[in-house]
Amino acid sequence: MTALILRSLALLMSFVTVLFISRNFSAKELGVFTLVQSVLMIMISIGRFGMHQSMIKRVAVNKAKNNVIGIRKDYSNALFVSIGVSLLIVFAYLLVMPILGDRFLPDLQGSMYLFAIAGSVIILVWRDINVASLRGLKAISISVFLEQASVHLFTLIFLLVIYFAIEPEGAILNSYFLAILSAFLISQWFWYRESNKLDHTQGQADFSRRDLINLSFPMLLSSSLLMLNQWMDSLMLGYFLNEEEVGLYNVALRISNLVMIPLFAVNAVAAPKFAEDYSKDGRTSLQGTVSQASKMIFLLSIPLVVVLGIGGEFALSIFGEEYTASYLPLLILLIGQAVNVSAGSVMNLLQMTGYEKLGNRIVLASTVTNIVLNVLLIPLYGAIGAAIATSASLVMWNVLGIIYVWKKLKVRSFYWPFRS
């Protein structure tokens, strides 16, 4: 429940931040902010090398064995690998950005913000290793806050202070980078505090750096694909068109994502139950749990789709009259979300029942589809093309999920209200 509350807080803070920016800055400035986030998130997903997910498991296992030396060794190895990979990513980024020139973030070319982005990659990767290690030590609340809500909350606080008390110019990116630094420093302090409670003389280093790399690599693929899927439309819009189009589209995307709140809420409760039911007696009780979860997601989400579809222009106008130009992309995105919430918890089902690799292949197919459609459609149709690409890949993801959940588990994951 704490995780759900903090995730909801993160979504709320993110939404309020975008609302404040849209009301007080131009769509172009919002677009620049979105593109900076996109570049950062994709570089971080590669730079972490899956170590953040491995460390949850490794720290938890070593803590159960009272193997404190093993925890510290795994932590140092995870930092060594992930920061080393991140430095390579940053080096490539600093080489590529000047080549892109006027095609991508032209206003940041030659500015200190390019180097701030580079530094933030290292800082956020380190923060994520801290957060994962804290979660392995069962410091759940602070780890979820640091991962989900901290940057959003601090960005909003710094933005309000800088905008009203100092200088509006540059306030958005300055606030964002200060928030990233603050989240890292807090994570480092909590890791230092929690790890120092342990007896550092206990245990032994029984897991090599190579072992940690082998454990982490499959997680690198899945997390990177998910991040590409999430940010690809904004990146492509920024490359083929301009920052203003990214800003206008981003508001429509944020509004459409509100539909997923019930999905997140139900999944937080249902996912462990999926694993429990499957381990006990397979399909029988699992179908009952899945049907209940799917029905709840559908009944809570579809009314939101209808309300946002009918009142979409009004919702967009809250951010500013210029954002009503994104009404058609919003409708297209809502179609994709309607399929998403109607399909039920397909990816959670595959992950909780031992079919993670199959789930990764579905995500890969969806990501490739998303990239190809964005490349083909954005030059022709702009933000409408980006919305079509995003919705089409989401529909593909869920349809494949429904098919394979039935083939592998003989469980019907979607809810159909007209079924007798």
C-alpha cells in the first residue's frame, strides 16, 4: 500500500509540474524539458546494466544469511560495472550530440546543460543502485520514495522557489538537475545509515563480478526495452519536428496516462496473488483471481477513457489554449489505453508465472514496432503519427499478451462485459 501511495504521489507531482510549466512557460520549453528527460532515462536504463534489479535480490539473500561482507562486495561490484558502462554511454552521447546539431535540442548545443545531462546519468545510476540496495535491506518506504517520487517532488519545489524568488529563465532545467542531485545525496545518506547498522565482520564475498554481470544482463534488456517504449515517441518528435511539438504532445500523453492509475493500483495488490495461486494449484484459482482483477481494472478505467475522450479539449485547455491542438492525438492515445486496460494484467501474469522471457520477447516486438512506426509516420503526420505509433505498439503488446497467456496458462486475462 505504501508503494502504491508513493507511486500515486509521483504521478501527481509529475502532472502538477507539467501543469505549472505549461501555464508559465512556452510549449517549446516544456518540450525541451521532456526531451532532456527522454535522453536521460534511456541512457540510465542502459547504464545501470540491470544491476539495480540484481541488487534487490543479492542484498536480500545476503541479509538473510547475515553475509554483510557479501553485501558490501556486491554493492561495490554493481557500482563499478554500472558506472563504467555509464561513462561509456556518456562518452558516446557527448560525441553524438554535436553531430546532431540543429536536428535535436539545438538550443542546448554548446551549453553547460549538455554536461549537466552527462553528469546526471552517473548520479542517477548511482542513486538507483542505492535504492535497490535499500530495498534489499527491507527499507521499503524510503526506497520507493527515492525511486518513484523524489525527483518529481524536488523538481516542483525547486521550480517554485527559483521561478518566484530568483529568476524564471532557465528555472525548469536548473530545478530538474538540482532535484536529481538532491535525490542522490539523500539516497547515499540512507544507504550509509542503513548499511552501517550491519556487522561488517560477518560473512564472505561468495559472488564474483562476473556472476553479477551474468545475473544482470537479461534485466538490462527488459528494462531498456521498456524505457525505449515509454520515451520513443517524444524522442522521434524532437528529432523529426521541434521542441514545441514535443511539448504539445507531451500534455496529451500525460492526460492519457491517467487511465492507467486503476491498472497500477490493482496490479500492486493482484501480482503477488497471481504467483501464489499459480504455485498452489495452477489454473483453477488463478482464473478466478485474474477475472476479478480484470473486471475491476475495466470498470474503473473505461469510464475515465470516456470522460477524457468527451472532455479532452477542456482538459487540454487547462494547460493553455495552444494545447487543444493535441486533441486528436489524445483521442488516439486513449484508444490504445482502452485496449491496454481491457486486456488486464497480461505482463504481470507472464512475469509472476515464470514466463518472463516470453514477456521480454513481446516487449521487444512492441518496441521494434513502435520505433518503425514512429520513423514512418511522424515525418508524414507529426504528433498524430506519434500517437498512432504509440497506440499501435500498445495494442500489439496486449493482444500478444492475451494470446500467450491463454496458450501457456489457459487463462482468459481480458474482461468482456457482454459475456454471459
